[in-house]
Amino acid sequence: MAVHLTRYWMEVQLPEGQLHPRHFGVTAYSLDDALSLLHASAAYTLPTPPVVVQAWPEIDVSTLDLDHVLPNMLPPNRRGVWFPIT
């Protein structure tokens, strides 16, 4: 049986004074899996788990920022954090 991966584009809440990064692209089995991948990633620099403000599952990556996101992301077809890259 094949396990379905989902692409997520997320906005996370950051502590006051921390500006970047606030948006992440993650491919995972579930939102909980995406959050655990994000928290373990070098792209997420806070010691606390991310608090999601909004998550867009099944994001069409072609709709993301053409000038910043698309040229600076990894292929989103494998499990892991694909934006931002470290």
C-alpha cells in the first residue's frame, strides 16, 4: 500500500522581534509529521515547536512567489522541508 505525501505551505507564529523565516514548504505524511520535520530542520531556528497560523495542504507550488520562493526551493516531491533551504 502506498502512503500519500502532502505538500504543505505554512505560515508560523514567531516570537516578537524574530522576522525570518515565517513561511515554510514541507512535504509530509500529515500536518503533525510536517511540524516534526520542520522543528527538526535547520531552517527552523527556534527551540520551541512551530505554532501554525495557517497551513495550505496540497499547495500548487507554481502559485508561490516566482521571484523568491520558486528559484530558492528544493524539489517538493520528497518528504522533508523544501523551503527555505539551508
